[in-house]
Amino acid sequence: MKKPKLVVTGMARHGKDTVCQLLKEEHGFTFESSSQAAGFKAVYPSLRLKYKYKTFEDCYNDRVNHRQEWFELIKAYNTPDLARLGREIFQYYDIYCGLRNMAELETMIVEGLVDCIVWVDASLRKKPEPSTSITITRNDCDFVVDNNGSLEDLRVEVQKLVEKLI
């Protein structure tokens, strides 16, 4: 069976990468994050001197402190082709982790690149982020993974997602 193409999204530090890692380890999915995929090409060259990063890894590890800048630089990378990064990721991976721009998501849907949009929610234990760095909302998604409990609870939530996809 061919695996569906997923977009995993949500607020900063709500567990998107953890959900993707569980999907990989326990269900055989592959994934790439937007930060990794576009970071080296679109973000690091622009922020390297501004923040005196010595390596891409330094820039990547500091991304949580500059989410709006990352959002804008990835948006610029995808202009005028709003599905550019999605196409690049889905060429090799099952999951696009960390998409934050609704216009890009809408374009990928129209192009038939996405089968399911997953929101990771840890809102009971993490603060929301401003809409300046994420324009996708929980209501835009097909499935919500609750990440307000333990890691074992999250595993159960991921299993529910997989059962829905099959």
C-alpha cells in the first residue's frame, strides 16, 4: 500500500517533530521538516551574518527565537511558486513537517500533493504563537493529534491517526 502524503502542522514546540518521528519509527513513514529542507537554501544565507552563525546547525538550533523571520524567508523561497518546497519534500518523503503558510497549503492541495493535514495540539501546556508566523489553524486540518499528555498518550494518538489513514 502506498503511504498517504501528510502535512503535519501546529504551533511552535507542540510536538510536530515528535509525531513525525513516531510515524517513522512505528509505522514506516518518512519525513522532512520545512526548517531542514528550506533552512540551508533560504534561511541560513540570509540570517548567517545578521546573527553571526558559524554553521547551519547554529542557525537551525536558534530557529525558535526567529520564527517570523523563518516564516518570511521560506515564504520568499516559495514565491511565486507556492508549492515549490512541498513538491521538493514530497518527491522523497511521505510527510512535510512544519508547514505554516495557508496559501502554500492551499496550492499544494489544488496540485494534489497532500492527502491529509494533521494538527499537533499541545495548547494545554504550551503557549500559542502569533499569527505572524503561522497562518494555518487547527480548523484547517483533517485530524488533530492531542499532545497534552504523556509520550505514551501521544503514541495512542498517533495510532488513531494511522488507523484513520488506512
